[in-house]
Amino acid sequence: MVRLCHLKFVARTVLVKNKNVDGAVSVLNRILSSEGVFAHFRRRMYYEKPWQVRRRVNIEICKAIYNEDMTNKITFTMRKNREEAWPGC
């Protein structure tokens, strides 16, 4: 087993089944990329100016608001216990 010193990697454990190391590495890469670990390290490789940080944070906030709004709209339209199938029409 390879030991990594970074704390974010310590809690991630992937089981290797039937000596399939490539599959375990791909699962680990998928987990780390979905949690944003790779993106964080890529951002930290170079200095990010304060205006770039503000811009990135504002874009992330806007994306989060948009995604939450769309999720609410989709869950509203997918409800099955509505009396009127098309409200407002």
C-alpha cells in the first residue's frame, strides 16, 4: 500500500478486488475528482490574484444558486400528487 502524507488522502480507502489495481485507481480518481480535490490542487499550483479569487467565488455562488433553483423547479414539476397537472395554464 502506498502512503500519502496529505490528510485528504488518508480517509479515502479503495479495495482492490482480484488484483485489479487499475480499476481501484480509477475508482479513487473518480472519488477525488467528485470531491474537488484535484481542482483544488490545480488551483494552488499557481498564485491566484485577489480579483480572480473574487470572480471565481462569485461564479461558484451563482452556479450553486442556479443549480438549487433548477432542482427545486424539477422536483416541483415531477411531483405526482398535484391536483392540477399544469398549474397556471
